[in-house]
Amino acid sequence: MARSPRTPKDPEGRMPLKEHLLEFRNRLMIAAAAIIVGAIIGWIIYKPVTIGSWTYGGIYDQLTLPFTEYKKSNPDSVVTLNFGNATSAFTTQLGLSLFTGVILSSPVWLWQIWAFILPGLTKREKRISLGVFGTALPLFLAGCFFAYQTLPKALLILFGFTPDDNKSSNIQQASDYFTFITRFILAFGLAWLLPVFLVGLCAIGVLSGRTLKKSWRMAVLLIFIASAVITPTPDPFTMFLLAGPLCVLYFAAVGICLLIDRRRVERGEEPDWSDLPDDQASPLT
């Protein structure tokens, strides 16, 4: 029986729409499978786990650590979580397991996103995108880790606003609390990807370091506005926790983009207009 002829591979990476959809489905299934595997691990380590002499306190204990620290410093206060119905404990464990799966599988689904767009890039853009991917993953995980490290102090400050009058208590619904926690951590992780996109856009010529440098005031304003929108609470403390590092990362990205601009000028890819004043038109070339 004769085999059907295979579709010749396009040297420019072009594929029919059907093949694009099939590849998208396959990569989506791989990413979903990785998240499910990570969620299974999250389900296992939801409670304390001991392997030999090593003991992990469990996701639940780690995320409720602010309650423990606040109770130690304020033994007379009432700060606790409330599981309001019969299914609340189960849905909480399921939600935190999925959240853990997203974090643990981030190398896989980030790679699937990058690999899906890879065939449509030029050789130079592929080299740039590889560097972008190699930077995006550590920054995402660093943002999540930073959020986790600052979370106890942030909640201690927020709990401190509870009136100490022997009449007030801070009893929270478990679902609301863990929704706040997971959004807080993911918001930091995704926001820390900002310099990656800026440098990537500069490397392919969409943005320039000089433009980013001139627009730093507007950028800082937009960072604070975006931080106020994406943080799950309206208090200014969490907004500053997110906006502060983002401003530092923005200026780091500006510095890298200026270096890219300088290298581009040295290679003769574009004229050097960096010394022109802002109100003077550049010459046509």
C-alpha cells in the first residue's frame, strides 16, 4: 500500500492554517498535562510531607504562616480562617493544587508558547527570542518568590489595622484569603516579565532605548497605575511592593536597550542621532 506523500517543509517556516491549529492543540495539551502533573504534586504536598530526614511543611501551612506570626505577636486578637460550607475545604485544596501546578510547570508552558511562535521568526529573531525565553523564566519565578517572601509582612501590616478593642475580630473566608494569596503571587510573577518584553521589542527594532529613556516619567506613572489595578487589594502598601521593583526593572531594561542601540549604531545598522536635541529634526537618510 503506497504511503500518502508528505507535505514538503517550507524553508521559511510557513504552514497551512490546519497545521497551525493542530500544532496549537498539541502544545496546549502538553501544557495542560504539565499543569495537571504539577497539580498532582501540589495535592500531595498540600499537607506536611516527610521524606527521610527532610520535612516540608506543606502548602497550606506555608500560605497561612502570616496568621501564625500575627497570633504570636498578638495573642489576644482573633485572626483565623473560616471554611463556610461542607465543600469549602475540598475546593480550597483543589484550587491551591492547581495554583502549585501552574508554578511548577511554568518551564513547560512557557517553552510551549515560545516553541509555537518560533517557526515564524527569522534566524536573528530566533536568537533574540531564545535569550528572551531564557530570561523570562527566571524573572517569573523570581517575581513569584519575591511576592511569597513579602507576603507575610504585607499581611501583618494589613492585619494590624484590626481594632484592638476586645470586640473586633478578623475572621476571613478561606476562599477569599487564598484567592488574594494566589493572585498576589501570580501578579508579581507576570509583572516581572515587563523588562523581558521591553528588551525583546528593542532588539527587533520596534522600540529604542532612547525612546524608553525619554518616556521614563510616563512609564513610572503607568507602572503605579497598573500596580494599583492588578494588585488584589486597594491598600497602597501592596501597590508599592509591586511598583517599586517594577520601576527598578524598567530602568534596568532601559540600560540594556541603550546598549543595544549603541551596538546597532556601531554596526552601521542605523545613524547615530542620540546627540540631537529633542526639538531638532533628524536628517533624512
